[in-house]
Amino acid sequence: MAPKRKPYSQLRKSAKNYRDNDSARRHKNASQRARNKLSINKKSRAEHNRARRNAGIYGKGGPDMSRTKSGGFVKEDPSKNRARNRSRK
């Protein structure tokens, strides 16, 4: 089930834009669907899911499985893992 929608006052700038502009949201979702279908992304998701299953944390929330420079996987806090490749504020 999808999470409950936040009230408009709690949304950030881009979320407000997508809620207000239906055509922009449809365009973003179409672009995201195309990106998710790329074979390189599918392979990466499959590898990360396999690592989570082997670690016994698949489907339970908790830490992410992060790639190391040597190619292995380690458990890592999701906020640190996902902050690494996003734009800085």
C-alpha cells in the first residue's frame, strides 16, 4: 500500500510543483519508467536485492547494501548511502 499523502504545507518545492502540474508529473513518471527499464539498472537492482536477501534484511526496511570500492557489499545507513550521489544543499 502506498504511504499516506503529506499535507501540502509539508511538501518541498519540487513535490508542490508535481502536485500542482499534472502534465509535469506525467512527464516525470514517463521518464522514470523509461530509466527503470534499462538493462544496466535492472542488473544493479537484482544484485542489490540478492545481497539484501543473503544478509537477511530483504523487505524489512533497515540498512541499505552499499557497494565498496573492491566490489563487495556492506550494510550502510540509507541516509548516508543515498546522500552520497545527490546534489549538495
